[in-house]
Amino acid sequence: MISIVVPAFNEVGNLEPLVKKIHEILDSFEDRYEIILVDDGSTDGTLSLMEELSEKDARIKFIALSRNFGHQNALKAGLDMAKGEAVISMDADMQHPPEMILEFLKKWKSGYDVVFSIRKDDSKANYFKKSSSNAFYRLINALSEVQIEPGSADFRLLDRKVLNVLQKLNENELFLRGLIPWIGFKQIGIDYEPDQRFSGTSKYTFSKMLGLGIKGITSFSIRPLYTATYLGIVFSVLSILIYVPYILISFYSGHVVSGWSSVLATVVFLGGLQLMILGIMGIYLGKLFMQAKNRPTYIISKTNIE
């Protein structure tokens, strides 16, 4: 069996055409399949549409979360409930071309355990979005021991043995783009050009993308903590090297060298640096605190999956 997992948040205008397209593609495939639609606390009728579609077609399943837990957690809910030997995850906005499902399955049949998509440069995307995305992947690959393919997305196929490992992980802050390369197994990437969103607007604001970036870096690297330590050492040494000439000049000339503005600027700069270092430490401590609570990453309010 093949499972297709689609998390959705306020995507009522996209679900029906997406499901229809998936049916058109997989009806010609020899294996049985199921489509798992995950409602991440939508407020626009998305859940009602999921229930309606599932009543008409037994191959369509739905999962309703008790509130909005975020894309990654909603995706994990669907992956946890999937029964297929191969599980494909994709977004509900139809920017992930459903036609690629057959390419994923061909690679899987040829022996690959993970088939992931690599988003090619989108000429229609604005410059800031493209440059910030490229900067994020360069930064996380520089800081982390896990290398993430630039442009990789949550549009991928997982073999059952990979999914079994993923289901056992209970991380509080999920970053699946990093977890999948970390798990390993035989992986291959396929380039794709994103389609235009069929309906609605993107739910990923700048603040959400920034939060996802910080989550990704801090989930797979402690190098920022080492960087903070190194910065502290460097500035301590520099302060000593700069302060010694002032002492010598004052001693031999008999008067104190003025420079209140430079002193004030240095104090403000070092104060800001200290706050930044404390912030980095606070992020990691906060992650430990939340993980220690061991709360579930999602709560299911209702589902038709038995």
C-alpha cells in the first residue's frame, strides 16, 4: 500500500482539486493507496470538506488536531498514522506537483529508501525570499554535522523502515528536513519546479520562516554555544591588549588619556554581545525545558483511521 500524507491549515479551496489530481495519477498504479488529510486547526471549513471527501471515498482518511500545532507536527501526525509501505508527504497548496509521485515511486521501486525533492530556483519568487533561503541552508550546513540539501522540501517519499525509525523519535521541536538526512539509509534527490498556489495565500510569514530557521539550527548543532564561548575569549584578550597601552601612556605621561565616547561605545557593544550570548544559551535551555515536559507534539480530536 502507498500512503499520501497532506497536512492542511485553511486550505479549503485546494483540497478537492489536489485529491482529484492524486486519484488521476495513482489510479493507474498497481498498488493500493490511501490519502491521509491532516487538519491543523483550520477555521475555514477545511475539516468539514475532509470529512465530506472521506465519506464519499473509503481511500481518503482524515485526522483532525485539537488546535493548530504547526506544519511539522501536523505532518508527523499523518506519518504516525500512515499504513503504507511507502509514505509520500506533500503540501496542500498544490505547489508540490502531484505528477512527481510516480517518479518517487519509481526510485523507491529501484531500491531507494528516501526520495526527496529539491526545489529549483523559482524565478517568480521575490529576491528576499530566495536569498534568505540560500543563506539559511549555507548557515545550517556550516554549523551542523548533518548536511541538508539546499532547496529540499517536505515533499518526499519514505520507506516503511525509515518511517518506523521516525515514529520512535519524540522531539519536541520537529525539523523533518534535518531529521530525515540524520536518520540516513539510501537517499536520492529529484529536482522540481514548484507550481503556482492554486487557491488562497501562503501561511508562512517571515516570522514563521525565521522561527523555523532558528529551530533547524538549534536542533542539529551546538556550535552556536561554542561560538559564544570563542567570542568571549577573543574580546577578553582584545580588551587586555587595548588596555595595556593606555596604562603605559598614563604612567609615563602623568595624565589620563581621554576617550569617554569610545569607552561608552565599547561598553554598549560588549553589553549587546553579552545579551546575544545569553539569548543563545536561553534558546538551548528553553528547548531542554520543553523536552523535559515530554508533552505530545500533537493531540488528535477525531479521525476515521482505525
